[in-house]
Amino acid sequence: MPCVPPQLRSRSRAHVGALLAIVVVAAVASSGGAATGATSGTVVGATVPATTSLGTAGCPTSTTNVTDFGTLVPGTSNVTSSNCVVAWGSSNSSSMLRAYQSDGVGTTMGATSNVWATRGTPDTGYNFDVAAADASTAFVAAGGVGVRTTTNSGSGWTTVSLAGENVTEVAAAPGASTTAIATSTVGGIYRTTNTGTSWPAEASGTVVPLRDATMVDATNAFAVGDNGVVRKRTTAGGSTWLAATSVGTSPLRAVSAVSTSVLFVGGIDGVAARSPDGGATWATVSGCTGISDIVATNATTAYATHYGGSISTISWSGSALTCTPITANVDIGEDLRSIDVGPGGVLWAAGVRGTLMRSSNAGATWQRIRPASAMDFDGVATPADGSVWLGGSSGTVVRSPTGASFAVVRVETTDSTSVQDMVSFSDHELVTVGGQVDRGATWQASIRTTTDGGTTWTSRTSNTTEALFSVSGSRALLVAVGDDGVIDRSLDAGATWSAAQVAPGVRLWGVDMVDEFTGWAVGDGGTILRTVNGGDSWVAQASPVTTGLRAVSAVDANLAFAIGMQGRILRTTDGGATWTALAGVPTAQALDDVVAVDASTVYVAYGYQTMLASTNASAGSPTWTNRSTGSGQDSLAIDAVSRAKIFVSTAWGYVASSTDGGVTWITTSVASGNSFTYAVDALDENTVWAGGSMNNIVRMLPQGGATDFGDYADAGPNWSSGTAMFGACLMASTGVNVTPVWTVDGICGTSGTGVWRGIAATSALPAAKVAGASAATSATSSFRFGVRVPANQPAGRYSAGINFEVLAPDA
């Protein structure tokens, strides 16, 4: 692919990052000239559900972004079913092919926990309910618009108007994704048997508004509405709905059936009822407060959500029906409007302002989850594949393959000021700094620490009355900077602090410590300060600008980048002896934050859903590319754990994350209301903290258990069991003068020994070399990829980033 003219001695690199799903065709240069290479991310992905059948997408051509294994059941293994072919070589020199990890971390495949994705429907009307048949198929009751249907997980929708009626509820038939029913406010009942293409009307026998429906199977169903009305559809009834015994005059809002015989209903007046005989007779209980939805988990137990934010257990003892409020971690002061039960008995409850609750222990305790929208949710559905669907206002539908997302950490402190910046030492240790808080006799900067993952917090004495805007360092040395030139320092992981006024009259906005001795601070008027003795003293350095600098990020003691107003990006390569204002920055807007991943890769957050990216930041004239985060909000802070994995916090409480260097993004709501997210700190791919206004601090968590797949390491013939592993196998390496380094195996099955290889962490490792060519040639190497999932692996989305690199000449 790339080549080096014979007279040149230096080595040239070109990354073949074309996706694994694409057959990568090399561009072979003509004799005497060098070829240019293409660079892009290579990602292999797998979704691990709690229980599902094994599916394999393999490695087909023309697939973009991700090569999928499909869905994997814990305790199984899988190999991509098609060859991924990389074409490489040189027209006039020896060459080699190398494969290595995109992030250089050393564990190729890892969990992606913020997997919520908003799926906007084509109209902006209100979605009153959602029913999911499987991972791909869902139905939405969209009021006066009609019924919306998707068969591709929400990427596309079709809408059918039902005679202009106001559609209130939908219900999908278990085990029959083609069949669903919809109800309306004038007693209408419609049924589709062709996945929403058409919805013929069925004779309901009532004009009373019907408020909820449930399907037992493709034929049998129940619907309830005002005035205690209960309608049932049976095999005998055919397309005609029969009247069941009314539940008094209660305005019913919810129904859930265990079978054609046993069903539970609930009313807005707090009445709950159970029938053992298909609605012929009822046992009732009152005083449950207004019931918005109900789900039965077996013949004796159901759960109800209430307006006002509570959840109750509805229990049948054999002689009486009882309603018992659940008090643990539930009463949140927001209306809950829908509840459903998913695989493994996991309960999900949804409500207004993006409220979503989850219980995995039969409702004993509940965890609040933040989905990717703060909309009012009226429907939640959890089909057998383990995905979670939410339907709500403004035409919004939110879907998660597993329900993993950001978990809210409650900040138990009287401090009410904003979090301006933070630094983490582990998944349970965090230090935050912020604005001024009232300490009684005086005002002080807010500094808080937690050592238990945010369950409890300690407010620390900051020894300064000025607000703090940035913090950096380690347990051994933390440095925070703020108003009026204040620099605050801690030598004990944030427990105690000593403050000094280093630059009076100057607001210091950013600080970055390279190690326990060396670091920089920047601020207004182009101020740049440097310490080489752990903050004992600071020396001003000459700045090429007089405009404010907002942030600084250092690669090492010599190389650092500073950013600020008017699109200014500064760089030093000699420890700050000289700073240069870089040309070619494609914006004159104020820049907000910067992270230097390494000497070549720098990301900058600024403006409306925007970031700047450079992959040659150390070059004489580095190039900068604008990339949209797609968050729909202003970018306020940025952090990265690798070239591929980036996190951006935004206005209005969102965090956007990318696994491919900012090409594609997932945006997740992590704070409610008008909360801004000013700070983000990524310790690793699975431990990310964010914080901002309204005292909000959140932490991204995986589903639980192990979060990474280790690299395959010749584990022997028992390939399908043991610990989680991911790796590659070389099917073939062809071409004149080509010698494979990896062992070639024409089968790449799940029982061989010595053929599966882990992906080297970096290109410099000997294990990264796949094959070499001793002379000019056009070669191809064919790969397959394998993963094995232990029985205890948590559900979630896992991905692996891999780079292919061609080097000429060979060495």
C-alpha cells in the first residue's frame, strides 16, 4: 500500500483503518513515488443480553461503523462468519502488516454502558404508550396522529391514522411480533396482524373511552376504560369483543393479564381488582391512591404505579386482595405513569421529566436510571430480548438494548453551588471543586470528596474565599485554581488544603499537572504559570496572546497545549520557554476545554455541539477538524481515555460519548431540569464522572460484574468456556515474497490451539506484526474474529477497536 522510494531511509506509516466489515483495498503506488494512506476507526461489536438466541452478523461487506457478532448468550462463543480481507504491500519496497488496539489500553473488548439511544418518531405529537414486540419491532400510541410502527429498532417509522380517533394505548402480542391492538377515547379497538401495515377496526361494543389494553396471545386480549368497563377478546369472540363484569364505576386506567383467566386492573380513584375467571367475578381493594398502570408478574402478585411517584404491590392471599405501598427508594415526587416487567423479573417504571426506575429484587428496592431524554414518559415496554423502550412527549421514543445507562449519585451535602471541575482516583474516589458556599462565619470555595462512589460526601475546608474553576493531580498532589489568582493545594487526596494568592487580580481558569512536580495554570489576559516543584512556587511564562486562556492540557513536561478566547490554541514544546499561537484553527469562537491524548492527538470542546480534533498536533502546522457531537447542546468540557474514546459534557445536563475519535456519538441525559454539566472526568472507558449546576454529580456505571473481555491468549481446546476472551485468527496471507508471522489456520474454529491471537496493545509490540513481504508485492491477509462469553458476563454492549497498519520497508 504505502511505499518508500529506495533513496529514502526513513520509515513511512499508513493506517488502514477501514472498518472490519469492509474489504480494504490497498492503493499501490507506482515505482518511485509514495502512496498516501487512509485512516479510520475499526470496531468489532457484540451485544450480550441476559437470555436470547445466538445471532451472527459475521463480517459482511458494505457494513459501516461496526462489525457485529450479533447477540451473544452468556456461556457461549462465536466467530465471525465471513473473512475480513486487508490488502497491503508496496510497489517498490519490502513491507509489513501490523494489527493493534485503537486505544492502546491492553484489553481489546470492553463494555459500553451508556447505550441509550433516542429514536425520534416522524411527528412531534405526544406518544401516549409504547409496546415492544422484540428488539426491532415496537408500536406507539400517538394520540390524534394514530399508531406508529418501527421494525428496525426505531431507525424508521410508519404512521397509520385510525379514522381520526385519539389513540390512547397499544399492546403487543407475546410471541407474535406481527400482532398488536390499539384503543381510543371513543371506545375504538383496532388490531393489526401485519406489523402495523393496516389496522382494521373490531367491534368493541362500547363508546366509553378505553384507557389500557393487554394481550395474552395473538387472539386473547383485554381492554379497560371509564365507568369500570372491561372488554375481553377470546377465541370464541373472534373479531367481536365481549363485555366482562364491570368493576363498579371506577375509572379504570390499567390492566394486566397473566392468562385468559387471571387479570388485574387498577383505577384512577385508587381501586385495584383481580379476577380469577376472565372478568366474570372480581375481588377489589381501595385506598391505593390513583393508579396509572399495573403489571402482573404471576397469578397472585402485581405492581402498580401511582400519580405522585409511588409504587405499590397488589397481592392476592387466597381470600383477600391487598395494596401495600413500597417505601424503599421509590417516592420521588414525580408522576409515574407506566410499569412493565422484563426478563428475569426486572421491573421498570417510567414517568414525567425523564423519570425511570428499575428494580431487580421484586420491588424491594429501586434504582433511578437516567435515560437519554428528560421528556415525560407515558409508556415503558420490556420485551423478552432484554431491551427497554420508552414513549413520551414531542414524538420521542427512547430505546436501550439492555437498560444500561448513567446512574445518578445523590450528593448528600448542604453545598448548593455548582461543580466546576473534578478529578477521580478510582471508580469510588472523587474530588470536586466549585463556587462559593456559606460556611457560617465566612464564605469559602466548595471542595467535596467521596470515597464510596458518591453514597456519602465530605465538605472540605478550602482556605480561600474565592471560587475554584479547575483541579488536577493525584492523591499525592492536587492543585486547584480560581478567582483572584488563587491556587489551592492538597497533599492528602483532598482532605486538607492550603491556599496562596499567586497572581492577584487574575482569574485562573485551568490547571493541569503532569506529575507531582510539574504543571501549568492559565487564566485571563493570556496568563501562563508553571511550577516544577509541586506548587511550592509558580513562574510566569511569556504568552503570545493577551486574550483569556480557559484550559491547558500537558502531554509531558515539555509538550503542552492551552486554549482560550477568539479560537486561540497555544503550544509549547520546550516546557514553556516559548509558546506559539497555532495558525489554521477553523473558528474564532471562545474555546472551552482541551485534552491532549498524546503528542499527536488533541481534542477541544467549544460552541454548539462542536469539538475540534487534531491528529497531527505536534506538526509544524497542525490541522484541525470540526466534528459535531450531535448533542444539540453547547460543549462545555471534554476528556478522553484514548484516541478513540471521548466524553463531552454539555449545557442542559447531557454527556456525549464517542468510541471512534469523534466520528459518531451517543448522547445521554445525566441531569434533570436546567442543570448544566460543566465538568467531566474519565478515569477509564467504564468509569466516568460528570458534574455541574444544581448540585448534580453523576457517574457512568456498567451493568455490574466484569466489564472487559481480555485478549485471547492460546487458551487451548476448551475455547468456549472459561474467562471472557476476544481475539483474531489469520485465515490466510497470500502474495509473492510474503511470509506470515502469525500462524495461518484455514478454519479458525472454536476448538483449535495456537491459532487465535490477542490483539497487541500497540503497534510497537512484536505481537502486532501479522506478516512481512521481503520485496515489492501486492498481498492480502484474511482475518476472522472470535469472542467467548462466560456465564457470569453482564448484559451490555461490548466493542473492540482495532487498527491495521502497513509499514514500508519491512524490519
